[in-house]
Amino acid sequence: SQKIEQNSEALNIQEGKTATLTCNYTNYSPAYLQWYRQDPGRGPVFLLLIRENEKEKRKERLKVTFDTTLKQSLFHITASQPADSATYLCAFGGYQKVTFGTGTKLQVIP
Amino acid sequence: DGGITQSPKYLFRKEGQNVTLSCEQNLNHDAMYWYRQDPGQGLRLIYYSQIVNDFQKGDIAEGYSVSREKKESFPLTVTSAQKNPTAFYLCASSILAGGHNEQFFGPGTRLTVL
């Protein structure tokens, strides 16, 4: 069955460094990958979408890559700040719906 | 202000009772979704609707029911048949169904069964 995996362990990094989060998928070839941010007790907020024919997408300090050979997406936050601390969810897009990963919790330490 | 609202924020229910969670959007989106989130399990799709008067089961529809009588409203009923209903419920909408459209989420309803 289709599976999307994110590192369930929290990622702790020092302020100012680049945070890199990984999303792997199996048994599927999504046309789209999406990334969301979720703060505790709140709904997710959309950040970026990348298509299968795009290798990389950027938005301000955020960068997403999509490697269809490795079946992997990487999500980077450069010059990280404590305000970036949250859980980040990846999701792959199908014809009618989106399937979410379990999320990775990022903690940026001042 | 355009957005998606859910009510109530917190809901307590006794075992054996049905309960309905509200979801309203004024974004003029065609597609709406209900997800359930448990600790460590991410978002799991319960039901989704691509258009008024039509909806499809998601991955964990058993024990739930929905209706889509109006474009802006997609209420979810958690029935007594749902074995483990305590969870955080999230409603979302998108312009159209499909993975190429970003989803806008409501603030969520935390349901606790006593």
C-alpha cells in the first residue's frame, strides 16, 4: 500500500543553522508533494507545493526538493529561527486527495 | 475575512452518544475534507467531498457520517459505532479536489469521550 514516511524523532538545531527534514514515499508515484507547518493545537498551514517535473522550489528561507528516483523530498529552512519551531508535515497528492505523513517536530534552539 | 471555521473547539461526549462537528468555509471552495489526528499518527482522511451532494469515504470512514447539502458546509457526525472517537478533528477545503491544490485547514475540534 502507499506509504509516506517522515522521521518521527524530533530534530533539534541551533538558531542560524539550516534545518533539513526528510520525506520518503513508497508504492506510489505522486505528481505533487506538499509541505505544511503545524503548531500545537492548531490546523496545518500550507507552505510549498512541488510538482514531479520540478527538482527544486524556493520561497523565502524555504527550499523543497523532489527526487522521483530516490522517492524522496527534502525540506530545508535556512537561517533557522526559534519561531520556526513547529511540526512539519509532508503530503503527496493524488488525483482526488492528499495523503499526509506523520510529521517531524523541529525545535530551533536560541 | 475568508476562512474556514470549526466549532466547537472542545467537545465532550458520553459513550454511546452521537455528536456532530461543524465545519464552514467562505472561500467558495468546491472540495472539503475531514481528517482525524492522533498523537504520532499524522492526519488520516475520514471523508471528502468534491462537490455539493456528493462525498466519498476516506481511509477510516467506519463509525462516521457526513453530509454536503451546501457548498460552504460539511458537518461530520461521530456515531456511537466509532470505537475510539477521542481525537483531534480537522476540517479542510481546497479550490478543487486533487493533490495539486493546497488545502486550507480550520482550527480543529478536540473531541473527548468520557
